[in-house]
Amino acid sequence: MYSNTARNDDFLSAGELASLIHVDPSTLRRWRTAKPPKGPAFTRLSPRVVVYDIVDVRGWIAISCIDPAEGV
């Protein structure tokens, strides 16, 4: 049986994510349409609506971290 337990705060809109990571929303759009796509995983709910699962965003940020002691 399907249970929808997701809350609104489990997902970010493209605008919310752009604000969080300090990029323009057009940057997220460019990342989504790149071949292969860049940035955090996203879900396209409709042709005009894209959301980002906060768990995926946190994971993407974690793997994007650079330890200055290790270099790039």
C-alpha cells in the first residue's frame, strides 16, 4: 500500500536551492540540461516544475566538499 509521508520541507524548489547555494536559478537550469547533467539529483514533476530532495542536496554538498589539506 502506498503511503505519502513526504512533507513540503523534504523538498526544495529550484529557487530555494539556488538561494541556498548562492547561484542564479538559470545556473541550476543549465546544470539540469547539461550532457551529462550536473548538480544534485532532481525530480521533474511537470514540464515546468522541478524539485530537489533535501537528502540528495545534502549528499551532493558533502561529496562536493574539498579538504584544503588534500588539495583539489
